[in-house]
Amino acid sequence: MKKTSIVILAAGKSRRMKGTVSKVFQLIAGRPLLDYVNEVAFKNSTSGVYYVCSKEVKKYVNNKFLSAKTIIQKIPLGTAHAVECIDKLVQKKKNDVIVLFGDVPLIKNSTIRKLIKFKNSSKSIGSIITFKPKDPFGYGRVIVNNNYVENIIEERDATAEQKKINLCNSGILICDSAYLFKSIKKISNNNNQKERFLTDICKIAFSENRPFTFFSCEEAEVHGINSANQLIDLESKLQKILKNSLIKKGVNFIQPSSITVSYDTKIDRGVIIEPHTIIKRGVSIKKSSKILSGSYLEGCNVGKSCTVGPYARIRPKTIIDDNVKVGNFVEVKNSKIGKFSSISHLSYIGDATIGKNVNIGAGTITCNYDGIKKHKTIIDDGVFVGSNCSLIAPIKISKNSSLGAGSVITKNVPISSLAVERSKLLIKRKKK
């Protein structure tokens, strides 16, 4: 079987996005578009991954995807010219080339594997991926002759009759390497856009009796972006895919359309996620836990049978052990909360280690920052912290101690002690 090189085209200026960076850096489900494409490329390449890109993309790729090779397309003259830029880098003998796009992130591994097998089984010089949208407007139309690709016509160049065709080109193709780079030289810019389109290779191959084959996939897989609205649409599609996958594993989303998850979200069966919850990158939630309405989780682990929220914010580097309650308007950051502990109301816990069976009263805060450095708060097992306490770190509250409500604690508290810091109540009769 031939080896496979994969070329990712990512040199576009992204003008229609009206953003400050390349569109391939836009995030969906917490991850840049380019990262999704790169993952698929490396899983399916057996002979290198190559980027044709801009300077900013080259810098990103060189820093993050170390084994990829990059070349800058200095002047964008079309997709054929972009692929031609890597002519001297790719092996020609016994090699195929797949062309992917940096702004088409939902293409599946299984579809690329199918593309490779389809090309080999049909013994054709190349194959393309097509799709059938509800509305083909804006897409290149695929002209078919005896189940082979005769030509691909761009929307602007299509006749009224050709625009009625609903078989559309995804742009993703595989081709014999030697034939690809030989034929690219024949592609001209004789079209309304004055660009050299890679898809013209299908017309050349058909005329030389070496036609391309094709197969179709779902439209969502080949959805790219050229505008902010298309990015929003792509996010919506991916959110639906991710949440449906979790639902199949036994996660209960209540009003799932109001809930946001990330590409790497891990949720066990039996978990309930209530409406308007936002789950960012790096979150793991174990079975039978409940995340109540309006909560925001990022970079944290939630154990079994926990309750978080409503309106709780769990920030990065937080580990919540089993059977913990984190209640409404509680913020936790860079902390570990032990089993069966409770932080029920209106509290801030930062840079802290809290043991088992600890009760944190309403309005309690760990004062962890002195203006220069962050300091650690340690609360051992069985501690009871009364409401509205301020714990001035660095500090340790030892086992089975209690802190009186309203106390400002500035010193370590020994085992099984009561600590109370409170000014004397003064009551005077009001003057008439």
C-alpha cells in the first residue's frame, strides 16, 4: 500500500472574518480550528504532515506541532498554487497526497480512512469527498459522468443549469503524488476569481482518461468558516456532536441547548447537568454528581456524588473529592476539597487544602494574596468554620477545631480548639 502525505492549507488572510488573527486560530469548544485538523492529519499520515501557511500560522505550528513541516505561501494565488508550494518536500514515488483545510475542523478520522481505502479499492488516480447540502449556494458543483468526476465548477463560474446540481465539492481530496504535481502545472487561472483552483485537476484527469472517483459524507463534516456567523454555526454543530456523545454514555443534560461543553470534557454516566452551565477546558466529572444551573467550571476535577451550584464558579487546579457540596455563589480556585465537606454559600476558597467532613460557613473567605505572593490555607479534617470568617494565609486550622462566626483568624489553630476573634458589642440608646 502507498504511503500517505497530508497537506494542510492554512495561508488565508481571513479578511471576511474581520478578526485580528488568522481564522484557523478561532476557537470552537475551547480549541483552535487548526488543532482539530492537525489531530486528524497526524492520525492518518504515514509520510509526513505539511502546512502551506502564513507567517503567524508557521510560528504556531513550529512551536506546537514539532514534527510538521511548514512553508509560507507568500502570495495567495489559489489552492493549486498553495499545494504546488510543497512540491519539492513531498515524496513522489509510491506516495499519495491528501489535501485538508485548516478551517474545516469536523472532518472525521473515519472519513479520511475511508478516503484512502476508497482510492485504493477503485484503483483511480485520485478521489474527492463530496456532500449534498440542503442549499448548495456558494459551493463548487461536481459534474459527474458514469460515476466519475468530469469537472468541478465554482459557484461564480457555474451556469444557471449547473447551479441546480446539489452534489458539492468539499475540497478534500487524495491523489497520486507524482500525478498531482505533474498536473498542477497545467492548471490556469482562467476563471472569474483569477485563481488557480486545485479542483481543476479533476477535469484534467478526466480528459486524460484517468478520472477521479468520489463519495459523499455529511455536510457538517466539511463545514468551513469565512464569517463570524459561520463560526457560530460551526460551534453549534460541534456542541451538538459532543453533547450527543455524552448523552449516549448516560449523562443527563437538562435543556442541552443552553449548556456549553469543551472538546475534552469528561463526564461519567449518571451525572446531571442543569441549564446554563458552562464547562470549559480540562474538566472531569465523576458519576452521580449534579452540576446545578448557572455554574461555570474550568480546569477542575469533580468527584462522585457531588453537588456543585447553582451559580458556583470552579476555577483551574481545583480537585473536589467525593460527596462534596459546593453551593450557590461559591468560588473555588487552585484548591483541594476533601470528602463529605460542604461550602454551601457565598464563599471564596483559594489556594487551600480542605480535609474531610469540613463545614465552611456562609461568607467565609481565604485571604490568600498579600499583594506580592499567594499563600496557602490548610484546614484539617472535621473543622467547623462559622459564617463570615476571614482566614489570613499562610495559616493552618488543625483537626476538629471550630472558628466562631465573624472571626478574622491570623494564627494557626491547634487540634480541637475554639478560635473566636470578635470586637465587643456596644449598644447605646439613641439620642432623641
